[in-house]
Amino acid sequence: MSNPFRNDFPLLNSTFHDKPLVYLDNAATSQKPESVIKAMENYYRNQNANPYRGLYQLSVEATDAYEEARNITAEFIHAESPREIIFTRNTTEALNLIAYSYGRPVLKAGDEIVLSISEHHSNIIPWQQAAKEKGAVLSYIYLDKNGNIPEEEIENKITEHTKIVTIAHVSNVLGTIQPIEKMIQKAHSVGAVVIVDAAQGIPHYPVDVKKWDVDFLVFSGHKMLAPMGIGVLYGKEALLNNMPPFFTGGEMIEYVYEQEATFAPLPNKFEAGTPNVGGAVGLAEAIKYINQAGYDNIQKIEEELTDYALKELAEIPEVTLYGETIGSKNRCGVISFNVEGVHPHDTASILDADGIAIRAGHHCAQPLMKYMDVPATCRISLYLYNTKEDIDIFIRSLKKVRRWLGDGN
Ligand code: ALA
């Protein structure tokens, strides 16, 4: 079966170091379609100027391009208003912004921040820092053996002490899809605010912030076909309005006096300095590409490939798989595994020699590695342009790893 999207991605259709590229590291970053590359090129060739600052036509056009990208993003996640969309560099910056500007002012000694043990470091460390400063504590939700959040954990951990619940929609290590709607309902029943890290979810699953009634939602452009350096923070307008700015400086002000300043209304209050207009233009084009491709089609391709990859991996006796099993609707195409007796870095290096890109290591999730009692894993992660042939090449190469490096063979 041929893949309808693959031809749109120039890097996947070139030979890389004399071999076809088998790109299986999409959870780290996705490849970019021609349309996104062209949209950014067009911006830099024909529209580039500093937005907001210039009264001349070119600056007005750059401002329009930037604001149009905001409108498209707002519509994409069903935000009430584009004022609720703050452009950041990435998910990490967005989470730091929330921890600083929402977390620090509301947290008091004894308050709890609830998060899962599978969070990425970017959704742990900003909260550790805020908690230390305010005397609050991090309360972890632990996973079942397949990487799912058990219902009792939601019931037991989210309590009247909980002020913030912060959770990844999809785990970047296990690919598990977490029950965020249930968590949002429970959190709201105790008066807590919920942050959803959609970095690994939104490339594959639609997001509706209104339907979910989520308070904050964050994601990065680069994992969903857009360039690096552009990320999104969604926040309910009433919450954002009450928060102090994170970064300060140009364009986030109303008036500046010698000793004081007043701040611009949303969204500019949170966008100090010259913004990444080219990146926002690329993000808008990536959203158009995903909308046109259709999440249903994306999911169909990924589900088939995920099941195929899991089945092939399970047939290699020396491979240990982590997370949900074949056929589960509760997982996406992020698959962690290890080869018995072989360090994950060695596995990744051998695959690399065959032109196969995977990630190996702790995946910026050391607490999860400790919880799973493994120092590191290998991880493949799929996207809409991957094919059965990619999996076949990967599996063939993986079988060599054990022959070359595994003990006892
Ligand atoms: N967060 C990215 C990953 O999981 C970099 O690989």
C-alpha cells in the first residue's frame, strides 16, 4: 500500500549518506512538508519585517501574517478567541511560563501539584522549582503495567489539597493516551486548574479545548510538521488576564515610566521581544496540511503501522516491549523497547549505520525510567508518512543487533 503523504516530504525522498532515510524519531521532531518549507521561504522572500513596530506596508504585512497564524491556531484547537493563543518557542517555554506566572502566585505551603510519573522533564522541573519556592509538593500519579493511569489513582491523588494538575495527553516514552477528560473533571470538582501537555498528542489527535474545558494547553510546532522555535500556549482568557508577564521588554507594554510599567492586553503581554513570525507562518501552513490530510487518515495509517511494528517486534525473542499491547486503542505509534544484553545506545548506532533514525536513552523522563526500573530504552515513533517498508527495514536491521552484540549468540 503506497503512502499518500510521503512524496510531500523532501527529506524522506532523498538519499541520506547513500541510503534511503528510514525516519522513526517523530516524537523528537517531525519532518516538514514542501508546503511548510515554501510558506516560510515565501515569508522571508516577500514579507519579512518586524511586526507591530513599523508603520510601513511591509511591517503591516508581517503583522497580518503573524496574526493570521494566531487565528488559524485558535480555530485549530477550538479556542474561544485568538487572544487565548500565546506564541512561545516550544512546549518547554510554555510550561515554564505557566509555572512562573500562574503557579507561583497561586501556590501556598502544603498545596499539591498533581502530575504523572511519565511526565517529560519539561513538565516536572518547572513545578519542582515553583514548589520549592512556595513550600508546595509534587504528588505523582503512578501507572499500571501497561503505562495507563488507573482510575483509583485519579480519585486518590486529586484531592482538596490539589491546586494544579499537569498531565501529558500522550506519553513520549510509552505512547499511552491518558484519560485527560476524566482528570479535568476530577480536578475541576476540587477547584484545581489543569494543564495539558499536548506536544505528543496534537500531531496525531484533534484537540478541542472548549469541549475538554481545559484551563491551559501547550504544544510545539516542530513535532507537528512545523519548524522548530515556535510553540503554543493556550490559556483561558480570564486566567491569562490575571497572570503577571513572564518575559518582559519590548512590545509587551502599554506605558513605561521610570520606575513602573503597565502591560499590553492579551496576547502581547506574554510575547516580549521580536516574535518568530516565520515560524508562526510555518505553523499555520502545517495546521492547513494536517487539516487537509485529516486526523482520521493520519490515525488509520499510524494504527496499522503501530500494530504491525508491535507484532514484528514481539516475534523477536530478545526484545522486551514497554507499554500497551497490540490492538490497544489506548496507545499511539511511540514504541519503547530494549534488546536483551545490548545497550540502547549501541542498538541505535547499529540501526543508524543502516540509515534508520531512532531515539535511545532516558527520553527526558528519568522518573519514569526509574519507575520502570530500566536505565534507558530504544524508541521508535511513527508519523503519517511512515510505511510498512520502513518497519521492515528497521526490523531486519534490529535482528542484526542481537547477532552482533547480544550475549550468548
Ligand atoms: N521531547 C522530545 C522527545 O521525546 C524531544 O524525543
